[in-house]
Amino acid sequence: MPMEHKPITTQDEYDKVAARIEQLKDGDAGSEEAEELKLLTKLIIAYESKRQQPEE
């Protein structure tokens, strides 16, 4: 069952998305699951990028 997709703002949300990625990683290319995997990967990258930026 697909998760709700929104920007990741907490470590708990990050952990849930990472777990969902693990569930999806062996899906068939071009499937709905593969599309969800792409989106979740982008959300993870955005979260990690934001965490690494120095606070102003």
C-alpha cells in the first residue's frame, strides 16, 4: 500500500520512508512501485541535503 508522500521533516519520517524503500527496491521497472521508489528516493535525498546545510 503506497504511503502518503510529503517532504520529510523528522528522523521518524525518514526512517519510515527508508523502510518503505526497502520494501520497494526489488519491484519491476515501470511499475507503480518503481514510480513510488523514485519519488521516495528524491524525498530522502532532499532531506539529507537539507540536514547537511549549515544553519544560518
